[in-house]
Amino acid sequence: MAGRTTTRSLAWLAIAAQAVFIVAWIVAGALQPGYSHLREGVSALGAQHAAHPWIVNGAIVLEGLSLLAVGVALRAVLPRRPATLVTLGLFAAAAVVVVLTAVFRIDCSMIPGSRCEHLFKAGALSAEHDAHIWLALAASVLIVLTPFALARALWPSPLAMAALMSGGFGLVAGFAVGALGQASENPGLGERIQLLLLHLWVLELAVGALYVTRRPPALGPLIPLRPRDFFAREWAGTGELIFRPLFVGRLFALRGVARRSATWVSDRVWRFDDELDLGGLVHRRLTFCEFVTDRKVRLTAGDFPDGAEAVVEEGGYRVRPFRAAFPLGPVPVIVTCHDRSRMQSDGTFVNDFDIRVPGLGIPFARLTFRVQPIDPPRDSAGEPDALAGALSARP
């Protein structure tokens, strides 16, 4: 099985190949006298008598290699099942067939109603021309089968359903676009839309492989606060949301009050009840925390798609960057949060969250809490909450 570095390199190769292929037929079309992108197929730019056939044929070979690359990349992330081998076999076969279409070239451009089309229907063109047509058809069939094989390899899972839906959409859209292209005597346009569907499919798979093989986010800076002093207490203070750039965002900052209380659930699990009131915008969160090991805390909340993780160290703890659903009107937007918290000399805990665009790392907002501990919560008998005592023995 390919290693992480190899898998990611193959995925990036597949992504780059899609861009190269598009650029190739645009450039070759511009250099071909009288060529029509609407009426003629991409294969005409690599035909026997094309002006610069090496441009498109070289790109076709690279496109075939990209199918092989994405297939090998998937091998590293798919479960070991017979359907996985079928999926990889389909990608490998499609890669070979696509490369062969660059070896066996057409004789002339198949413009609707042209002499070349009449010769083809009369069987007067070369065997190489016929081979190209059949190879192109075989490549289409093999590629269309890949999402259904992938769905079987991933079944049962949401990703399997996504692959199944992608395959169904691609099949229907491909046939519809091809039929409309032939009916309007613009098969070149229809072919390019079909190629766009292929490019999107390869990009989807390559990006998925990159996501699965990504490194876990590095731990954030040390927060100099012992977990027993933070997790076991009730805190209250102020909250502030500022959009970037900060010198402009401060003029429109949302400010309000924040409160957190903790409740013990079991000997290793407790929950936080958080409330942030920003003057009309009230956000409440219920977060469950669990010591999965003596040094690692797992946090789960409704607006944390992947959860969050805190690692306890001597003198404090660190939080890995995590994804959260950021409310922008009725539609939550997934963002990445980086914890940059600190303790001030007067006992105020400043909980800073740097909110960034996922993948790009571009910061666009900052959420800050300034809170201080208040009396620890007590149970119905007036005794201190068990959470404080349970955590007091931890570092």
C-alpha cells in the first residue's frame, strides 16, 4: 500500500493533470486554423493531420496517468474489500484505454455533415480511426462504472451514498449533454461538458484522498491553567466577537455576557453548559468532555463536527485546532478555530479563539471571552459539586 507521502503526491498529480488537459485543448485549438470548439471534439486536435497533435495527445496521456494515480491513491484510503480491487481495476483499465486513444489517432475531424463523417459511415477510414472511436467509448464506460464500484467498496456509509449519487448524476448528465450536443450539431460543446464531469470526479476523489491522509493539526500553545482549575469551576464574564480586519471590526464588535457551568456525569465524563449573550444574539452550547486517557480530553458538542481534543501537560494544557459550525444567519458555516488562551495577573482567564477559513488558514474573525471563576456549583444538598473533587486529583 502506498505511503502517506506517495498517496498525497499522486493526488496532487491527478489534480494538476486536470488543469493541464484543459489548457492543452485551449492552446491547441487556438493554434489550429479554422478549428471550432463548439462543433469539433478534442480528438480532432490530435488527429493525423492536426497542426500540433502532440499538445493534446500528450495531455491525453497525462489524463490517463492521472486516472491511474487517483486509483493508486484510493488504494491507501479504501477498506480492504473485493469491491476495492474492482474499483482500482476499473481506474487502471480506464487509464490504459485513455492512453491508447492518444496512440491510435483519428484520420480527420468528425464535424457533423462533413466529408469525414460520411467516410466514417461508409467504412472508408483507417482501422486506427475506428480503434480510437471504440477506445473512447470503452474509456467512457469504464469511468462511468467507477463511482458505483466505489460506492460498493465504501458501503454502508454516507460516502458510499455520495459516490452513488455522483455516479447517477454523471450518468444522466453525460447522456443528456451528449444527446443535446448531437441534436444541436454542436457535439464539441457536449464533449467538453462531459469532460468537465470527468475532471470534477477526479478532483473529488483526489481532494478526498488528501483530506483522509492529512496530518492531525498540531497542538496549540500551552495554556498556563491547570485543568482542575478550569474544568471544575463555574466561570462568568464577558464575550466579544470581532470580524477582521480588526481595526474595522472593532467598530462593529458584538459584545455581551458569557457564563459556563460544569456538571459531573461519571468518574471520567462531565459536561459544560455555555451561554453567550451578544445583545440579542444568544448562543448556547452543551459540551461533553471525557478523559479518554489520563492526559487527553475529548470534547464533543453539536457544533463541533469532528469534536475537539485537549492534551494535559505539566503546568497547563494544549488544544488542537478544531472545526466548528459558525452561525452566519440561518446557514452555519464550517470554520477552523485556534485556541490562543492565557491567564492575566488579576486572575482573569482570556479565552481567545482565532476563527479561520478551513484549508486556507485565512483568519476572518476573533471570539474572545474574559471570565473569572465564581463559587463552584453545589449539589442539592449544598455540597460542592462532585466534579471539582474528582478533578482535583488530576494534574
